[in-house]
Amino acid sequence: MYNGPERREHKRIVKLFMARIRVKQHEGHETVSTGWDSVTLHNLSAGGTFFVYKENLGIGTPLELEIDVSKSTPPINCVGKTIRSDTLQPASTFCITTRFTDIVEQEKELINKMAEGMFR
């Protein structure tokens, strides 16, 4: 277990969140995702998220995300980029780490407040 200083810029919320994702159209990707896939986020911070997915998205893949953080607030709509994709054995699923590249400042603040326990 790592016992060194915290290297993350944003505090994580280790909790399950429901979200919808789809690959955002980008250069070098011929096909465009036509639909949204539902995923369960395993953690969330103002900087990004982690989830398990059925396909290898590849490093650098831009994603549109719609994240349900609370029943009392509208979903967070943002864009992220895959920064890590590891195979989860033996199920042939993939652990995907995404860094947010386009997220409204108010939504970042909401996530930070949730991480600090100031919003429920």
C-alpha cells in the first residue's frame, strides 16, 4: 500500500455513481458512437473518474459523460479523455481512468463540496 504524500490534485469520492458515456467524434476515429452506454463510476473527483467498461477505449480517447451525482441536482455533463486503460482478468473487461478536459467550474465546485462532505 502506498504511504507517501498525496499526489492527486483533487480529493476523490469513493462511491458508486451512475453515468452514461459515449465516444466523442475525433480525428483518427472513423466511426462515431451513435448511442450512450451506461456505466458505474467507482470514484469521482473534480479532475476525473474511474470505471470498468466492456471495451478497450485506448489512451487519449475523448468521451462525453453524463454523471448522476444526486437526485436533487441535474446530471453533470462534461468531456473527458482516457488516460489509462488496463485489462481486468479474466473477464476481458477494462479499467478506464478518465481525466476531465471540459467541465463547467460550478460542476467542479459541486464535486469538491461532495468530496469534503459539505453536500449530500
